[in-house]
Amino acid sequence: MNKAALVEKIAEFCNTKADAERAVEALISEITRSLKSGEDVSIAGLGIFKVKDRAARTARNPRTGEMVKVPATRVPKFSAAKALKDAVKG
């Protein structure tokens, strides 16, 4: 499912497709804003979005074999809730 398909499904519960699109955009925007400021986002039944700090490291370029320095960075991480895991399993 992509963003457009998600909007279509949510539109079934909203007054208009435009309302559904605004809702999806607002959700994405608020999750992004919270993660940028270092906050976790917990949605019951879905999971937790967190920011993880990845340390600087040395990696090998698989094409050339050359060693490359990879700088430290922050990356988003998602941990699925038990309810979501159980729904997917069964």
C-alpha cells in the first residue's frame, strides 16, 4: 500500500478525499516534527517511532574494496507493537 492507497482507504471514513489527504499529511508531518526534535512517537496498537544515533564507523566499498569513513548520523527507527505483530502473524 502506498500513500495514495492509504488516502483512498481513509477517505471511506471521512467526508471527502481532501479531508483524508489532510489527515495523512498531518500525521506524517507531526511524526517527522517530533522525531526531528528528539521525541518518541507512540501509537497504541501500531508501535513506537524513535530516533537512534548511529556512531561513526569505517566501512568497505564493495565495488572497489576501499575503506571509507562513514560519519555519525541520526536515523529513524520503528518498533512494532505487540498487537501489530500478532495481527501480522495470524
